[in-house]
Amino acid sequence: MSGVLLSTVPSAVRSFNPNLGQLYLASSLRRNGIEVRLLDLASVYGACDVSCIEAAIDDQEPEVLGFTLLTETALYAYDLISSLGYRRDLFLVAGGPHATSEPKEVLEQGFDVVVLGEGEETIVELVQQLRSGGSISDVAGVAWLDESGQLQRSSQRTQIKDIDLLSSPLDVIDLIDKERYVATGMPLLPPIITSRGCPGRCTFCSNNVSGKEYRFHSPERVIDEVRAWQEGEGATSVFFQDTAFTAHKKRTLELCRQLEDLPSPLSWICKSRCDQLDRELALAMVEGGCSSVFFGVESGSDEVLERVGKGQSVHDVEKAVEIAFEAGLNVYVHFMVGFPGETVEELEDTCVLMERLAPFVKGYPTGGILLPYPGTTIYQSQHEQLSCTKWWLDRERIECINVAKRGPGEATPTSVDDVIALHAAIENAFLEAEVLSYSPDVKAAIKQCLSVRRDLNRQLMEKLA
């Protein structure tokens, strides 16, 4: 038996990018002399069924099989583990946001160990401990079940303060099956983060893997990674996947300056909070190659924004969107509906704000219907009251949520009508899942809000056509 096989879960939820968490884990394992292989069954192209992982197991015969678990795909992971019951020589490890939030559930479904939080150091020490015959209880940052079925946790692992110390995902680029993400002859869109953590305190976000403490790569580390993608893979664009790209202004300004000085031009996209962007930063981002910015606005009601801990006001939103627009950025604004206690009037406020921002934005991303994820303040404090306890184990609900996700083999939308119809299908599927129950008048207001958003997206797309 040799090394570690890291896999994602086969499901209807697909990605056009390699799994960045897997790459960081694999790079850490390789740095420490541990053989590793990647299998992304969530990739948009290529075979993504159980037979793929069975073949990979037979080929590599790994010591450890590790999965990254997301809440929407956890049930499919449990199905997969059940189907692999004949291979009990495998040591099964789970990590990621769902495993970190619900370790006891995950372990009861057949996993041997859960890695809690960031796993680069933990996975290495776990493999080393297994090989030496030591106790997993000596590995910080893991959870397991004792002989009586009780949840046990080792000591908490201290987060890495200087994330430049982490091995680069580029060190394992040879493990990426590029044909799973792009059409033949097309460059791979590099998966890059420049920071970890988020200083926000939103009640609908758990951020339980990287945590609240904001840590960032040095500009030099980011530039080295970007240049390697440019020179090695011909990358001309990047979507920086940071949760809070603009959280540290001084550092972001320096990074933009160095991106501007790249020998080959780079177009890039990022996400920002509205209270983190001013005119100086917006202009620096444009000069550094930024083409588009995504704002998480969530609501057009100051009352809702305060209740969900967003830490920004409608005034902040309008100001930031105007600044970004005037700087020359393409602006995309994300709204969320269906918060507990949200009223018809508050939803109407969101419709009004969407219409008011429309002259300044390029589009409103679809979806955005609240799902109370485990580990969030909303779920932890209200799941019983909201009758949504462990909703992710309800197969009918999960399949309803996932059924509208576009996967390989399905027709790609080619017209504005096709895109809007796909948006409607996704949004209706979320509502039909009924993870949260709404009064008839609130549900009607949610549908109206989603309809207004689709109409605005249609108008914006038709302008570009």
C-alpha cells in the first residue's frame, strides 16, 4: 500500500476549477515525502462516478483515502463510503467545512478520522503517526469515535500565522488532470488564493476551516505563483478565490502595484466587501489588471443587514458600487433572500435596491436563497425553531437542491432565454426543497424578488448581446 488518495465526492455539484484545498494538502504531503494522488469527481468534464474511485483505489492501493466534504454533497459521500465497505483496509479521513462542523455525524457514517479546520500540517502528522503505529490522539486537530461511540477530539491545532510557509499548489500541478476542467486546447483557469480567513461576522457564514483571523500571502509569494501559471500554463486571467481579497488595504495596494508590473498582462477578478473598497483602492485594482469585482450585498434593508451581522449599510453598498463603476470595474452584486424573520417589506427593499443599482452593474449572480449551513450562527441557534435540523440528510431535499446544477453532457445555455430559464430552474429547485418554511406572503415576496433579479439580468445581458 502506498500513500494518500485525495478525492472529492461525485455529485451534481460541479466545478470548472481544480479543488484548491486538495492542492494545498497534496503539496504538503509531497513536501514531506508522502506519495499522493488527486481525484476530483466534482470536475465539470470527464467521468465522475463511483467506478472512477474504485479504479483509482485498485491502481494505487492507498494507505489513506481522504475526502473533502461539503454540506450539499455529504449524503453522497456517505453513500460512497457505504459502497466501499468491502475495502476496510482503507483508512478513511474526512475534512472540509462539513466535516469540521459535524464530526460526530461524519464518523458515525464510517469515516475513521475527521481533520478539523485547516489540514496541511494535520494530514502529514496523521499519516506519519499511522505509519509508526502511534496513537492518533497525539495528532493535534483531529476527531474520532472511541470504543463506546463517543466523540473524542485531540488538542486544537494552532493556525499557521505566516501562510507563506505553506507549500505551493504549483508543486503538485502535475497531479491535475486538466482535461477535467477545460475544453481541449484551452488554458486552465488558475486556482489561486492570496489570503485566508475573513474578519466578517455574518450569521449565515461559518468560515469554520480558515476561521475569522485574516492572514495573507506576501505580494511576492502571490506574484511568484501568478508568473508560474503564466509561464507554465499560458494563463492570461485569474479569479482570486479569497473570501475577503480587499480586507487589508495596504497589502492589497502593494499587490496591485506588483500585478501591474508583471511582464505579461493579467486580467483578474476578485470578491470584496462594500465597506472595504474606496476610490484609491478601486483605481489601483484597475491599474493592476482587475476587470471585475463581486460584492456580497445580501439585502436592501438596513434592518436585515444588521440582524445578519453584515457590518455594512445600504449606503455603504451604493457608495462602493458607484466607486467601482466610476473606476472602470465590471460590478457584480450578490443578493440573498429568505433570512429567518425577513418580512415582505424588507424583501421589497431588496427589489428596490437591485433596480437602483442596475445602471452600475453587469449582473446579479443567481441562487442566493438562504441555506442554514451547520456551523453558522443561524443554524446553531435556530435549527430546531426553524425545523431544519440536519436537512442535508434528507435525500429528497438534497436531490431537489442539486438537480438543477448543470453537469457534463447537458446542453450549455446559448441564448439569453436559456440562461434565464436555467436561473429560474435553480432558484425554483431551492424553494421546492423547503429547507426553511415561509408564510405564503413571504414566499410570494421571495419569488417576486427572484423574478425582479432575473428580469434585470435579462435586460443587462440583452444590452451586451
